[in-house]
Amino acid sequence: AVAPVAPVAPVADGPSGGPGVDVGSRLTTNQGLRIADDQNSLHAGSRGPTLLEDFALREKIMHFDHERIPERVVHARGAGAHGVFRLTRSLERFTRAKLLTDTSATTEVFVRFSTVNGSRGSADTARDARGFATKFYTSEGVWDLVGNNIPVFFIQDAIKFPDLVHAFKPEPMLELPQASTAHNNFWDYISLTPESMHMIMWVMSDRGIPRSVRMMEGFGVHTFRLVNAAGNSTYVKFHWKPTLGVHSLVWDEAQKLGGVDPDFHRRDLARAINDKQYPQFDFGVQLLAERDVAKVGFDILDATKLWPEEVVPVVRVGQMTLNRNPYNYFAETEQVAFHLGHVVPGIDFTDDPLLQGRLFSYLDTQLNRFGSANFHQLPINQSHAAVNNYQQDSAMRYANHPGNVNYEPNSLGGDATEAPASKGGYVSYPEIVSGPKARARSATFSDHFTQATLFFRSLTGPEQQHVIDALRFELGKVSAPAVKHRMLALLANVDGRLVHEVAVGLGLPTPGGKVATGVKPSPALSEDRTPKSPHT
Ligand code: HEM
């Protein structure tokens, strides 16, 4: 079993106040005035009322009263680290992005690992997907790769996301977390959403309870596009492969750790960096020529499908090392703002309807989180490439474009913002789109079970048993019989033995469906040959 680890010593780099903060030994007000007494407010007489005049008291209390900002609506609980990314193999044939072509460059990064479901104060080891978001501070601007530790997602279209999240967040009447009580809402929603079955297999597997964030894979999930200097496009999926291998807890450990040490993952990450056991991840790409899309057998715009790695191998082209803990949780890990729309020339989008919706959601929610449009000026979010435009003002703005010209086009202030493609300006890939407007889903998105079956059958015997046990545990907490029956009907489409074992565990009859074939362990879906931990 994994024992809780000792508290983390102060980070090796030593405390620093961060940008603009002097951590001297003298207390001051926010105006820099030295404070003589920070423990007693200003009274009329030693036992009399406090005076309105006490500016130091009012400043201190006012600031405290406003310390909180809204937590993220999803992925609220996270832990971050700084690091560097080095490219080992140029992708020049496929992209003109400098960070993916210049093998001599070192790109600074900030990574935030998170759970999806829990609130900011929830336990690290809960069964859940994990966020794996990376901000690359490239010479051409910020690129954010906002991924998860699971290569597929629950839903195919972003319009379903609010319902999915409502169903898995605490139920609305008593705000009881679904994970510890009824489970009704989540499984009700899932039982009516067959497209989620592939993701459900992953979340119910050992992948849903990682041993450490240092031992997780990361996936960009969507199909993206790389575009080279000649303007040619190649489809791409992005991957992170931990050099420590992929390791998980077992459910019993995860539950106990959730009580004994709810900070298990963030402590583990910080301690490893503090001890110079720097977490490392290989960066890989799956590349697919436009003419080869049929090879993967599924619609590449469907985020509930992966590209089997034995069909489209993952080519490792770089490595990320996380080597510095944040100086301050709030300033960096809480205030970092990731967004899929942060791209650099040579990286572009596809029409995946989940991806397209995400392109709206992140900036929108961050406006709510920060209360101002200027969060890009926070140090953790600042581009390391020069920022130059005429956007101005709004709350908490601390720098505007200098000079007397704040519009374009202009002839008085110089050609401030125009950078044609030939000079590195971002140009969207000129994909040709056509067709009638329709609220419809392509028929190519309709196979919800083949990859769920492939995944389940690729697991070893003990790993399959963990999925069965997880489903028995989860569905065993559902009090609505109709939900259990619908879930069994969906599982029957995945694997005959799986549904039978789960039904037996629930004391319910097994519905008909796919007959279990000889269940033999196979590495079918993964090229990962790193040793498995005894915990998986
Ligand atoms: C946050 C990944 C789908 C909306 C996040 C974060 C990650 C992530 C890693 C945490 C970022 C951080 O650490 O700050 C994913 C993946 C998805 C997905 C891999 C599917 C492939 C969606 C969809 C929507 C959405 C479909 C909405 C339409 C959000 C929002 C946040 C968030 C609102 C909070 C952002 C913030 O407050 O900064 N997502 N997400 N996500 N995601 Fe997603």
C-alpha cells in the first residue's frame, strides 16, 4: 500500500515574493507605509470603540474580505509546476511552429494537473479524469495544450457539456457530492448518453485513480491540425508519456488516501521537484495525412474515439521536465488561464464540435473567474513574446500601448500590429466548408461501443476485474432501478462477461448483448511498454 508522505519542506528555490512584492522583514500597508503595530486596532481609549480613522485596519480587513475569486467551474482542484520543453526531433515537414521545428530552442512551460469533478478543497485521489494542461511560453506567443489523462471524452458536442457537468457535480438540493452518496444523477445522465461508454470504461479503469500525476499520460484528445510553411495540413493528436511509466492506485488505497491525505498528489508533485526528482514526460504526436483518414476507422472529428496506436504510431519528438515549484499557489496555479484558442502559427483546429465549443468556453469562464478582461497581464499568463495591440483599459489594467495613437489603421503611430503570414502572422488554415445549416450529428459519429469493447478487452485480467468492481461499487449506490437497468443495457453492448459480472454484483438479471469472447490480455491500444506498477 502507498503510505502518506511527509509534509513538503519549503521549496528549494527559497521563498520569493514574486513580481512586484518585496518580502522584507518590515510590515507595511499597501502604500508602503511602515506599520508600527499590526495587532491592535486604533481605539478611543484602551477599552473604547474602534475609530473609523484606522486606515490600516480598514485596508487589512477590506483586502481579506475580497480574497476569494470563484473557483473553476470544472477542474477546480489542481497542482502546478514550472518546467522546460525541449524538442528532440523537428516536425518541419508538418508544421511551421517554431517550438516544434527548432531543436536548439528551450521553451519554458507551466503545467497544471487537476481533477475534473471535485471542488477546490476536494481529495486528490477521487476516481475521476485528470486535467493535464500545459502552457508553452514560445517565442511566437503562448500555446496552450489543454488536455486530460484519458484520450477520449464523455460527449461529442460541446452543447452537452453543461448537462454533463451538472450531472456529475454535487446534486442541487443538499449539495451532497455525488461521489459519496446517491450517484443517481451522474449515472442517470450516463445511462441516457451512450456516446460516453468509451470514456466510462477508461474512468472506471485504473486510469481513473492515478498513483501520481508524474505517472500519468496526457492527451490533447481532439484532432488538431499542423500546417507547414507551404500551407499544407496534417491531422495530429498530441500525447504526453511519463518517463516513470503509467501507474495507478488500487481503489482501496485511493479511498483510504482520500481520508488520510487528501493532498496526496499535490504533495507528491511538490516533493519530487523539491528533491530534484524532476517529473519528465515525452512529447509525442500521431500524424495522419488528410488522404489517410479512413485508416483509423472512425470519424477523426469524434472526440469519443482514439486513433489506435498500432495503426498510427506515437512518434516521440520532445521532452518536458518539470523542475520548479510555484512560488505562490494563488498567483500561479489558481490564476493561470488556459485556453485552446492560444495557438501559434503552424497549429490549427479542426471542426470537432467539442473542440469548437471549447474555443468559446475558456475565455468566457475566465472573464467570470477574474472579473476583468485583463487576466492576460498577470505574470503567469503573460506571453514571453512581445504583446502589441490597441486593446486598452478595463478593470485592473496596468499597462496600455504607449503614445498618442490607440487605433488602427493609423498613419501616425507606425504600423504597430500588422504582421503578414510571411513575417509570422497567424493565418487560419483555409479549409473549405459547405453544407446546409443543421442541428444534426453526422452518422459517422454513431458507433459508441466498438472502442469501448476494444479498450475493455485490451486490459489484463486483474485490470478488467477493477473495472467490474468499480462499476459494481458505483452502480450499487444508485437508488433508481431504471437507471441501473439502462446502464446494464449499455454495458451489454461493451462485453458479455463485463455486463454479467456487474449484473451479478448488483443482484440483477443480465441483459442480452455481446457474448464475451476469450478475454485475453492484449496491448492492443497502447504502445506504452513501460513496466506496470504492482498497483495496476
Ligand atoms: C477547464 C480539459 C472539455 C470547459 C479545463 C481544464 C482542463 C480541461 C485540463 C483545466 C485547466 C486548468 O488547469 O486551469 C478539457 C478536455 C476536454 C474539455 C480535455 C475535452 C476533450 C470541455 C468542454 C467545455 C469545457 C466541452 C465547455 C464547452 C471548461 C471550463 C474550464 C475547463 C469552463 C474552466 C477553465 C477556467 O476557469 O480557467 N478543461 N476540457 N471543457 N474546461 Fe475543459
